[in-house]
Amino acid sequence: MGASAYDIDLGKNPANYQPLTPIHFLERSAKVYPAHTAIIHGNQRISYADFYARSRRLAGALARAGIKRGDTVAVMLANSPAMLECHYGVPMTRGVLNTLNTRLDAAIIAFSLDHADAKILITDKEFSKTVKEALSLTTKAKPMVIDYEDPEFAVEGERLGGIDYETFLESGDAEFAWLMPEDEWDAISLNYTSGTTGNPKGVVYHHRGAYLLAQGNVLTASMQKHPVYLWTLPMFHCNGWCFTWSMSVVGGTHVCLRWVRPKAIWQALAEHRVTHLCGAPIVMSTILGADAGDKRKLEQRVEFFTAAAPPPEAVLAAMADSGFNVTHLYGLTESYGPAVVNDWKSEWDNLPGPERAGKKARQGVRYAALEDLNVMDPETMQPVPADGQTIGEVMFRGNVVMKGYLANKAATQEAFAGGWFHSGDLGVMHEDGYIQIKDRSKDIIISGGENISSIEVEDRLYKHPAVQAAAVVARPDEKWGETPCAFVELKAGATATVEEILLWCREGLAGYKVPRTILFEEIPKTSTGKIQKFKLRDRAKAM
């Protein structure tokens, strides 16, 4: 086909085409709302003008230290102003930000530093013990180490580098002429997956995806001008689900929370009139389980966004009574965090309790920023029937899907086979287009040839009034191949017996789905509240 009239003399030029990048969000808010509070941290108040200036100082200092396009700057930081500054200052140099999970052990941190070939490491003194050991284990990376000491909260630890964060910033210029990405496809950040089997994979985000997901969050959360966001979610996790950039879109205020503790959460909610927060179900438990004397009456309705397993109806009701509206999200590190939302319809409010709970249990529909979401047969790559019964693999396609895995061609090709991102999550498609996760592919229990969804069994366990958390994994069995093994964590002060829990399961599940083993104990979780099933699978195999 020849060129049409719409192609002739109508090419891209600097006046009509610029690479998309979330850095512009901060620049705009600094110009439009210079005096508005961008960050609250303890007694600190940082305006948008100062937030932008400090981010430019950081960029200038990093550039002076040699950081250039494609260089990795790793950070081991709590939810603090420095972490937010890194989300802008690092990409302003065309460098790539690698936010390290502060709960990981030294060996995994060392692997990440080596794999990313980190040139600079900015590390909080609180994590010095782990970081010191990690640096002794690296075989390739020899990063320049910059120490951050929180000015608001005293922590134990030692300095590991030759310069502290504030002194380093002084070497930068508040008027630094920061750099746009050469292309919006350029990498902006690197996030390592949990590494539940073998070494973690490095998920690479680009400027375009970060820009679009940040705006997608604003739309999904119905954020108006100047929202107040409480950081209960770790900023290292998928770059804080990209809310690190979202808040600058609408001139919002970040309320940093160094430690997720109930009294501090309630204090922040009330005193700063928080409008939004995110977190795993464990955060809801922390909020609801606070001492009566620590809870505060909220004058505002608070939007709470949660991922992982859908909360039980009783928890949703308790959250509503406490002043929260809970919205269920779903996504993966590979989709910049949440890219699916249980978009609630007002007509569902009047459904009977069990039907309403059934609607709440669904993961939902795609974000506006995601182009396609489907449940597919991974063999034929065809959509499964939208009958709410046929299980397939949840797949994504669009601009908020990662570039791929750093230096891992085989894993990248496998993840993108057939032109879709394969999530590894098994689910169904309902008639109305809402998806529902049934299990991870590796978490399906095959007992006597029958597939058992661990999520279905867990959902029954969660409905027991004494159960705080539950996880079900396969236990090897000579006769059946595998049988369900349930790990149960009881609520504080609650009691239950094995026989009581088994009876509860028999009343709500088919006989072959009832756990053959019940163990009462604290369930291991990641720093973001996700249950570490790989540890439980190892336990079950060893029994």
C-alpha cells in the first residue's frame, strides 16, 4: 500500500511527539502546586517545589558520579522521602532504578546486585547488617555505597559507604537539566520477582508503561486533586504499584510510614485525613486488630485497595464499619503491579450476602491502561468458554506489560509465547467478562486424578470465625498421589481443634477436597503479606 495523504509531510517532530515518562508528572506539580505538601514523614513536610529540587539534586549528583543511560542504581530503603526522590532522580539521568526488597537475605541481595551490575547502592542504615554481608558475597558488582540515615526515626546499624545521602545531594544542582529518555521504551526500573524457586528474575519496566500505569491508578482509584496517600505498601514492591508516580499526576500528598504498625496507621489516617492506601490482606488485619485505644473515628471515607486473595465477607463488613471502602485488585510484578480491578457495580449492592460475596471474590476486568486480558488454553492459545467453569491460564497483552526479564532470554520467550504474557495463574472467565483466579498452576492439587483448587479450600477455611490465615498445599500420598494439607493460623485469643476445622470443611466442600492434614501454626509471609507457599510445600513433602 502506498502512503496516504495523512502520511505525507506529517511526520514526528519535537513539537508533536515526546517520549512518555512519569518524570513530567513531578515537574508539572512542582510548577502548578509549588507550596503544596508533597511528602509527610514524621515531623518533616516537603513541598512539591522542594521535592522536585531534591530529585534534581540527586540526579545531578548521580550524573557527576558517572551514572548514564542503562546504568543500574540499586536502593535498599524503607518508605521514606529518599525512596520517593530516587523514583525521579534516578530516571532523570536515564539510569535504571532497582528497588531491593528489604526483607530478603544477603545471598539474594548479592545475586541481585551482581545480576543488575549495580553501579551505586543507596542503603538505609537499618539494613546495614544484611547489606554488609551481601556486599561481601558479590562477585561482579562493586557499587559505590551511599548511606541514608532517617532524620525522623532512630534505627540501629552502621554506615557502610564513604558518603551519606544528604552530603551526596549537596554535590548535585537543584537546577540540574535532567534528561528525557531517548525512547519511551527505555528501561526506567528493575524489580526482582520473589524467587520462590531458584534465583529471582529481573522484571524490566519502561518509561511508557510506568507513565500509563501511574495514570491508570488515578483513574481506577477515582483520585481527585490533592489526594492523601498512606504508604502501608512497600515502595520497593513493583515501585509501590506505581503510586510513587501516580501521586504526582494529581498533586497528592505522600504520607510515609516507615513501619506498618497499627497505632501509627490509625494516627496517620485521622491526623492527615488520608484518602487512599493499598496493601495485602494482612494490612487489613493489622488495622482491624488494633487496640481499641489506638483506633480513631475517621471523618473521611478511606479507599483501601488490596491484592492477593479476596478478603472474606466478614472482613469486608468490618472494614466498612471502620470507615473503609475495599476494592480488590490483581496483577503481577510483570504487569507493573495491579492491572485488573474488581469494578464494582451498584446493582450488586442489593444482592443476597452469598451472591455479593461471590462477586467480591472475582479479580475483575482490565485497567483502562491494559489493552487485553483473557483466560486462554495455553496449548491452543484460544480463549476458554466464558462459563465461569472452564479453567485456563490468565494472560495479559498491552503497554503495561514488562519489557521482559533482564539477561534471561529463555524465560522472556516462554513468558511471551504466542504473543501474550502468560501469568501462570489459572482462572475462569465469567459470562460478564470478569475473571476469577482459581489457583497458580503449581498450586493445583491432583488427588486421585481429580484437580483440587487450593484457593477453594482456603476460602472455606477463611470463613471459619477463628481463622486468621490459611494456606493449602499438596502433601505427597502413596495412595492418592497428593492430598490437601492445610496450614491454619488462628486469630489472637481464638481456639479451634483439628476435628472442628475438618467438620467445617466437610460442611462446605466435596469430600475429596477436605484437607487430610491440619496444622496450626504461624504462616510464613513475604514483606508484602503474600503467603510463602514454597516453604509450606517443602514442609508438606518432608512430613
